[in-house]
Amino acid sequence: MTWMKYMCLVVLVGLGKQVRCQKWVDPPPKYQCPEDWEIYPCKCISDGDEGLHVECSNTNLAAVGYAIKLVKPLIHTLVISNCNIEKLYGNIFNPLTLKVLWVVDTPIRDVSDGTFDGIGASLRELYIHNTWLSRVPPAVKNLTNLVKLEIDGSRIKYLPPKVFDGMSALLDLKVSESEVENIHAGVFSGLRRLKRLSLYNNKIVTFPKDTFKAQINLEYLDLSHNQFPKLEPHYFLPLSKLLWCNVSHNEIPTLNSRVFSRNSVLRVLHLNHNQLTSLDANSFRGMRFMRRLYMSDNQIKRVGRGAFRGVSRIGTIDLARNNLTTVDFQMFSDLRFIDTIDLAENNIKEVHRESFKNIYLTKINISHNVLDTLPEGAFRGCENMTFLDLSHNRLTTIDPEAFDDSTYAGEMFLQYNQLTSLADVPMKNQRGIRLLNVSHNDLMDIPKNSFPKLFELHTIDFSYNNISDIGRSVFTPLFSLRFLYFQHNSLTTLESSTFGKLPSLLEMDLSYNQLQNVRRSVFSGLNSIRTIHIDHNRLGEIPSPPISLNHLHVAHNEVTRIKGRQAWPTMNSLIVLDLDYNRLGDSIEGGRFDNLNTVGTLKLRGNNITRPPWEALGALQSLRTLHLDDNLMTNLTQRAFGRLPATAEITLSGNQLNNISMNAFEGLLQIQHLDLSRNNLSYIPPGAFQSLTAVRTLNLSHNHLDRLQNKTHGVFEDLQSLRWDSSTSDGPISFQLDLSYNRIPFVTKKMFPENKWIPYRLEWLDLSHNSMPVLTKEILTGTKHLLHLNVSHNMLNDIRRGILTNFTTLETLDISGNQLDDKVFMDGRFGIMPNLTVFRMANNSFFSLPVEQLVEHKELRLLDVSFNKLTAFHPGLAHNIKKGLDIHYEGNQLKCDCLLRPVAYWLISVGRLRGRAGPWDKTICQSPKYLQGRSVGSLLEEQLICDDNDLANQFKLNPDVVFQKIIPEDDLLKFRWSVNTNEDVADFRLELKTKSFPPQTIFEKDVTYSERYGEVPTSNQEASLCIFGKTSTGRVRSWRQQQCQNIGDVLASSSSIHYFPLSSSWAKLILSALLSRLSLLTLA
């Protein structure tokens, strides 16, 4: 990013002022990235003043070695990832000054001595992740300035002596996720400055004596996920500066008191996931600075008295998921700095007196145990516990004196117990409590005086109990109560005094009870309430809401009418009124919604309404959304909704509408979304949507429509704003015009409006699941702006000529699930749709594809031809696949032969790495027999064979190398080549062979992987010049025909320089860049 700065000069001239500003542009970075083509297949990710960040992925040693030598600027970070290299060797890093090197997800088995010599002085960090290394490469010894070395995910089994000698600057060493079983005592002897050592996830059983003798500066040690049967004192004896130690996930049964006795500054110890059975007063001797102790997931049954007395500065004690049955007397007492005690998921049946004593600001978790009571004095002097979790136990009662007068919790969790009354929860000393959760118990009542005066309690959850009685004004002593939850209880009655005055309450949930008798004034004391849920009850009347209310949910009750001379007080805050699924019927008379001045959403679904209650709706001048789904309306008469000037959405789905009259929606000038789906409409007269000039989406799906026009006019002519609204929260699933699941037999000329004076922009049209047998030219009327067309699952057997070619704006086309065959592609019917990105033609009867036209669709990204009758893959599509096209071929009778070689090669080289192999893994070969049942994604090029020799010659196996040019000069033949594969190719072998059988080798020479030039004598013109690739382990790879050239043919060529086609991606990239530069020079 270039930062612009401004330098301004202010000049005072007389009484005037002059301001002159100039842009200041920061200078470019010292080292700038080269063009991609210059170092292909590597790529410069970023530049900077410290050097470049270069990544080489999905290639081989020959390509990497050649590419990075072309990078002229300094490289700071080099990443070699997902490459086909089994051995690193040679001078690949010789000219570089690297700081950071990553070798990731590459099957390297070894690194030759001297490989890192060229970067020994400059390299600071080396990461070797997910390789096949079976030893620590001795080459790392030469990295004398290396600060960090990570070997993660290897096959190393042994760390020999002195393998890290010479790396005196190393501070951080990781040999993890490997198979290390044995370690020599002198392996770390040369690493005296080492601060961090990670050996996790190996198979280490023991350490020889003096293994860490030289590591006097070690601060971080990770030995987790190994197989230690015990810890010996001599392991950690020299580590006097050790701060953090992880020995979790081992097999340690006991903790010897002398193991960490000399590690006096140890702060964090992980002992979780072992086989510890007990702790005593000597277990943590000498660890006076210990702060975090993790011992979860062991088999600890007993913790002796005073076990934690020696770690008086402890902050965390984690004993979760052990076998503890009791919390003994003063087990956690006088721990002044403790902040977390975790005893969850044990088998604790009893908490003794004063188990928790004199601790402050602590999180205590005793959940998921089998406690049935808390005794007197269990918590003493535990002031301001951050939270106390006693959930998921069997508590039936808690002693009133379980918490002394100085003990309270900020948050108390008692859910999933067996409490029957809130009187069993001692609240008298909980003066600082902020949250109380007693849900999922067996509470039957909340007695009066259950709460003392509490000034911080803001949330109480009583949900999922059996509460049927709430004491009068029981919550009035709670001066900060904000949220109160009673859902899923057994409440039947609410009196006027049930809640009293709660001036701070914001939300109350009383849903899923059995409320029948609720006084209209029950909420009168809730002066600040914003949301009330009383849905899913048995209410016959709506209580009077407080004037501060924003959301009132009364759905799923038994309300038959909105009662009262004045049904609602003057409401200037109510936004949402939910009356869904009641029994209102047609009782909503005029005036029933008076005084609801701000209601924006009204829900009246499932109320057996037979006509829109327009008289009452007229009072809702702020109404934006009206839901009338699932009612019994059969007819919409003229001006059916009266005048609703602000309404933008009306949903009427799931009614029984069979008639919509002319001007039915008159007075709805702002309607943008209209849903008439799931009705019984068979005909809509023109003029029905008159005045709906703002409609953007119209849903008429799941009806019985068979025509949408008369002789002179279409139904949609009045919808002048009909288009897809991409700004809605629903995004692409919001349709412009949904006519799916109807009975439409044909598209007629009047169906979709078109007028040169009215800017109709129909962009999304769904005609799926209708009865159309053919697409005729009439569909082109009114659809010139169409982006998405779905005509799937009709009875289409033909698409007339000139139709598809005229959809020039179309992006998505779905013709799947019809009866179409190859004739729709004849006579140029398919043509070119320049913006098409998705084309679905599955479940038809196609035997072939219009490949010549398909390849011209440059924007096409998805082509679904699954479940047709295709028998062969057309290789003409291979180029589009490489450019981003995904083709779904599954469910066809595919013959897997050499025509699929381009796909197989692409999958192995880049396709699978980029996550695009899925469709080909689902595509199954039906023939030949030896490949039957195999997925295309699992095949190699060599397995794809053609019986036809001409085809076999046309689709040859991809060669490892290709000639770029050959120059005859005197008695020599000089030539260049490039690498054409990402498989394991390193060095090259040049050979001259006779044409005789068997051929004889005349000349042979090995060339290093960084070279691309060679020369051979021309004395034998009957010989062939061949270039073979060699793997990084030295094996000569299989020969391919294009890797050989006959010398006589080359010399006989009329030109003195013999050029070959630019077949490699590298060459094409170079050519493109050169042409681009030439154009710029011409313009200049």
C-alpha cells in the first residue's frame, strides 16, 4: 500500500493567504517483486525492505532450483510447499541470502550434506513440516546462525549425538509429530543457549542421564503426547530456569516429590491426561512460584490435606475429569492468588466443611458431579467468587449456612439439578450476585421473600422447571433486574401483583406455559420493558402492554378477539406485534389497532381469517410488514387491504385464494415484496396488480396457474419495478418472479411486460416444475435483462432456434430435469451467451455436447451434465477446466480412455491441490472393464488408453521435458529445454541413441537441475537426441516419445534454428508478458 502525505506551505500576502500543497509518496520498498513469469512456477507474495517473500508450490526440484536462481533481489522468506521432491541436494540455495526457509507438505526423505552451506550464515529460521524425513539432516549443523528450527511431522525415530552441534545460536528447537523413540544423552550438548524445546507427539519412553545437562537456559519444555511411564528426578535437575513444562498425554502413574524439587521458578505445569491416582503434601515440594497446575483427565481419587500448601502463589488448579469422590476439609484454603478451581466431571458426592476457605475472585467449577447437598460452612470467606458452577449435579437442597456472611458469587449456575423450591437456594448473603441460573430443575414455586435486597442481580433463568406459583412481588427487592426467563414451566395464573414494580426490567419470557388467567394490568409495573414473550400458552385475552414495549409475542394462544373499549394504550414504542396462530378469525374490527402508532411488523398467520381486516389495518400508518399466511382467505376483493401507505411486504402464502379482483392491492403504493405462494390460484386477471408499481419480488409458486394474460394485456404490466433486489438480507434467494410449481403450458408474448417507455427489468425468473413442452421465441419478450432463468423439471423436448443466442445478459441457466436431446444444439441453436457462468443441463437425454460453443463461454464456471447419456469426455473442454470451469459428469455411461488424459494430468498437477477434484471423484467409469467402477479422480494418465492409434497419438502422455529450440552449429547440436511436469524431476540425462533395435547409447551426460542448456556432437545423423528426467533420488524416469528428436530431421530443416511449440505454461506466460511490454513500448 502506498501512503500519500501532503506537505503544505502557507504564504501570507498582505491580508490574504495562499496555501500550496504537494503530494508526498513514500519511496518504494528496497526489494521489489519480479513479474510472475520471470520466476514461474514460483511466485513472489510480497516485497519489502528486508527482502522478498517467495513461494514455490506444487512443483519439483528442477523447477524450484531454476526459478529461484532467477530471483535477483534478496529473498527474506522462501516457502517450498506441496512439491514432489524426495531429496534436497546440490546448490539450490547457494546464491541466496535467506532469512526464513519453509519446507512444507513435501515428501522429502533426506537432505544431503552441504545443501545449506550457501545460507549457513544468513538463515535464521528453518521450518520442515510434514515430510518423510527419517533422520535429522546432518546438513543443519552448518546453520551456525539459526535461531529457530522446527521439524514437525516426520518419520524420525532416533536423535543421535551431536546432530545439532555447531548450532550455537539456536534458541527454539522443535522435533514434534514424529516417531522419535530413543534420544542419545549428548544430542543437545551443543545447544547451551536453547530456551524452548518441543518434543511433543513422539514415542519417547525415557531420557538418558544428563540429556539436558547443557540446557541451563531452557525456559519452555514440551514433552506431551509421548509414552513416559514415569518421571525421573534427573530429567529436570539441570533446568534451573524452567518456567513452563508440559508432560500431558503420557502414562505417568505417580508424581515423585523430587521430580521438580530443583525447578523453583516453574510457573506452569501440565500433567493432564496421565494416570495419576493421588496427590499429597510432597507432590509439589519446591514449586513456590507455581501459577498454573493442570491435572485434568487423570485417575486421581484422593488429594491429601495440604497438598497445595506449598504452592501458595497458585492461580489455577485444574482437576476436572478425575475420580474424586470428596472435597476434603480445607482442601482449597488460604490460596490468596487462586483464580480458577476446576473440579468438573468427577464423581464428587460430598463437599466437606470449609473445603473452600479464604479465597477471593475465584472461578469455581464443580459441575457434572453427583452432589445432592451442600453442607453448612462449605464456603467460608470466599468473597466475590467470579462464578460458581454447581450445574449438572443432583442437588435437592443447599444448607442455608453453606455460604457464610462474607461469601457470595458473581454468577451462580444451578441448572440441571433436582431443586424443588427456590427456598432451597440460600440467597441471603449473595449480595454481589449478578446472574442466577436455576433452569432445568424441579422447582414448583418461588416463595415470597426468596430474595433479599440485591443491587447487582440482572439476570435470572427459571426456564424448564415446573413452577406454578410465584410469590407476590417476589422480585421487587431486585433493583437491577434486566432479564427474567420463565419459559417451559407450569404457570396458569398471573396476578396484578405477581411482578410488582420492576423499573429496570428489559425482557421477560413466559412462553410455553399454561397461562389462562392473566390480569390485564400484570405488566403495569414494568416501566422499562422492551420485549415480552407470552406465546405458546392458553391465553384468551391479551394483557395490557406497558407503553415502553418494543416487541410483544402472543403467538400460539387461544385469543378469539382483541377486547376492550380502548384495546391498546397509546403506544409509541411498539415495533413488532406477533399474534400468529390464535383464533381471531374475522373479529378484528375497525379500531382494534388504534393507538399502535409505531408498529412496523404485524403477524396474523394461522388465525382462520377469511378476509383482510382492512378496517383495523388502516390505523397502522407505520406498518412495513404484514404476515397473513396460513389463513382461510379465498378471495381478494377490490382495495382488499385499504390504505397502507408505508407497507413494503405482504405475505399471503398457504391460504385458499382462488380469485384476485381488479385493483385488489389498491392503496399499497410502497409494496416491494408480495408472496402469494401455496394457494389455489388458476387465473389472475390483468389489472389485479394495478398500483403495485414498487414491487420488486413476486412469488406465485405452488398454485394452479395455466395462463397469465388475456388477449390484450398481461398480468404483470403494472409491476414497473419488478427486478431482483440484491441488497436484501436474503441475497440471491430472493426471486424477482417465481412461477414455479404451476401448470403453465407455454410462454406467450403478453406474459412478461415489455414497453419502450417503461423500464421493466425482469432479472430473475423461475418457471421450473411447470408443463411446458417447448421454449418458443415468445420467451424473449420482456426478458432482455434476464440474469437468471430456471426452466428445469418441465416437459421440454425442444428449444427453438434463436432463443438461447438472444439471452445476452443471462448468467445462470437451468434446463435440467427435462426431455431434451441433442437436437437442441443443432443448427447453431445454442450459440454464445457471453455472461453465462452457471449452466445446468442434468437429467436429460443428451448423447453429446455443443463443445465448440461451450469453449467460447469464457465466464462459464459450472457446467452440470450429470445423469445424461454421455459416453465420452470431449478434450476440447480441458482448457476451460484449467481456467476455472467445474464440470459435473456423474451418472453418465462414461468411457475412460485417452481423451481424459488432460483431465487426469490436471487433477494430479493442480486440480486436487486447489480443491476442485470433487466432481471428478464422483464421476465413475463405466468402461473399459478394467476401469469399471473407478472414479476419474483416482486414475493416472498411464491407465487411460485408446484403441484408436490416431487418438492415442493425438493425446499422448505428457512428457517430463520439452525442447524449446535446437541450433545446429559446426559439428555440434546446441539446444534448450523446459520442464513440463510437476512430478519428481530433478537432474537430467542427455543421451544419443542409435535407431537400431535394441538401440545403443552413443553419448551420455548428466546435467544438474539448475541447467536448461546442452550440446551433443552431430557426427551420427541417424541417432536420436533424448532428454530424460531424473528423480531427486537419482532414478531415471520413464521415457516419453516427445522427449526425443531425430538429429537428421533437425539438420534437414530449412531453418538453422529449430523452434518447438510453446507447450509449457512457463513459455506461454513469458510470451504473454513480452507482448504486453512490446505494446506499452509501442504506445510510448
